[in-house]
Amino acid sequence: MSPLRIVIVGAGSMGQTHLSVVQRSPSCIVSALVDPSPAAAAVALRTGVPLYATLDQLIEHDRPDGAILATPNTLHADQALWCIGRGIPALIEKPLAATVPDALAIVEAVDRTGAKVLVGHHRAHSPIMARARQLIADGRLGPLVAVMGSAMFYKPDQYFVDGPWRTGPGAGPVLLNMIHEVHNLRMLCGDIVAVQALGSRRTRGFPVEDTVAITLRFASGALGTFLLSDTAASARSWEQTSHENPIYAHSDDEDCYVIAGTFGSLAIPTLRLKTWSTASDRSWCTPFDLAQGERAREDPLVRQLAHFADVIRGDVTPVVSAHDGLRNVRVTHAILDAIRTGTTIAIPPH
């Protein structure tokens, strides 16, 4: 089987990460880079990959089997629609789009054309997440009642120097980071139907938030709280606890989620499970039975690329669809609306 030819759109930090993953893939090759920035020329030269300034220039010389869109959020919609219009399967980095209307436009185009679109919520491909979901689905916790989550970390100043767009509208940790957490929480606990939130930008002083406290209501009736900050000296985030990405410092004894039901609770990503075996045991005076879920680690970006290759070939449907991406964008924008208005924001079901 011939390797699939993948174009990487965007040669920033995430684009270079995808480029490295594709170059190591047994089933895909990088056919080109698309990026108008001067820095992209150095990336192309270093990696020996053809470079085009725009997608229109690319299509004059090359028709790839698939495209990975790793560009700033505000560019996702136009580039996704360009790919859909030319029948090129696309892996769109999260968020699906910077705004709800743009995300909806992509979904409508996918539904109209049957386009192959995978949204880059790569943690959906994590073996740790898969095991956590299975433990919950097996009923080990009983009906879910409460969720505690956090994504607290410190982004260095260079992160914003390298990507000044990250300091303005269409960015901020809600759209850049909480979007990941929203998808994780939806995978674990079901759909989110309402949110409340308080936000602050006191530490960094950018036009966008740097710290947010969020309350969540799930369709099941379970409630959750979530703390988000990109200026906190903390290791309670997925990247720092899951040990799936070697560029981050790791804290093996920390967790970033605790999911609690009426029979037990699960800490994630350590997969420490505390349960009672019978209904008569349920009391705060009764010790828990302790167990450790099996925890395998693989790079979810590698697994995501393999899945994207299967999507391109038509062997599977996207595990994170455009509809999922739209739902995640709706929730994150509801959080921003809750910060702005100080009210509870309900999230429409579709």
C-alpha cells in the first residue's frame, strides 16, 4: 500500500510537532508545508519539504491525500472549507473554529458533502483515557454525581513571543486549553448542558483571560468544578500528569481529574480506583477497596495520525467528528459568555 501524502498547513510549534509525527509514520509522508511566514522557510529547508505560501499555490503543484491544519484558530474555518470544497480529507487542530458560527459552517459543509473531517482532540486517542472511560462505562463508580478537574500550569513568556496571536481574541486558555478539557469531560461524563464561570486576567494583563473557575452541569445531572490557569505554578494538568508527551515535566503522583459516583471514585490519569463492593458498605465510615487500573502509555498524536490515515482510506469514521468539534466550541464559548455576563449559560443540545 502506497504511503499517504499529507500536507502540513502551519509551520509553528504544533505544525512542526505534526510534521515530526508524520515523518516517523510507516503509512504517511509529508508532501508539503503551507505557511507564508519567513520562519517556515527555515523549517522547510531543515526538513527537506516543499513549501508553499498558500493553499491555492499548493494545489497548482500538488494534490495531497490529506491535510493537517495546524494554524491559528481564526484561520481554521476558511482553510477547512477550502479542503472540503476540494475533497481533501482534513485533520483540523482543535478548536474546530474560533467561533460558533464558523464551526457550524464547517459542520454544515461536512453534512452536505460527506467530507472526511477529523478534529484534533488527540487525547481521544489516549490509552489512559480509553481505560478510564471503560471503568466508568462498566459501572464501577455507580451513577456519576460529581467531577473535579484542573488544568493549572505555567506557560513561559516565550510561548507568547513565538505566537503573539495567543494573547488576543480567538485565543486565551479557554479556547486554547479548556477546549481539550471539555472534550475529555464529555468523553468521561457525557454532554455538558450548562456552565457558570469567573475569569481573571490580572496576572498577565492580556486582553484574554489567564485564570478561570468553572462550574459545570452534565446532562446526567452530575455537577462539576474546573480550575484553569496558564499562570499557575502547578503540575495538575493532563500534560504534566499523563506522561504522554516528553517535552513536559512530569508528576507521576498527581492527578488532574477525580470522577465520583455513588459507589466509588476514579482519579485520572493515575487510574486509582476507590470503591465499595456492596450497597450496604456505603458510608463515610467504611474504608474503600483500593485498586489500580491498568495504565498503558502511547503517544496519542501517533495514534491519531494512524486513525486519520484510516479515515482517509474510508476504513473508519472519525472518532472525533465535526459535530463533536462544534459541541466543544459551543461549551467553551458558553464559558466565555458566563465570564462576561456573570450568569448561567445553557448550551443547546445541537
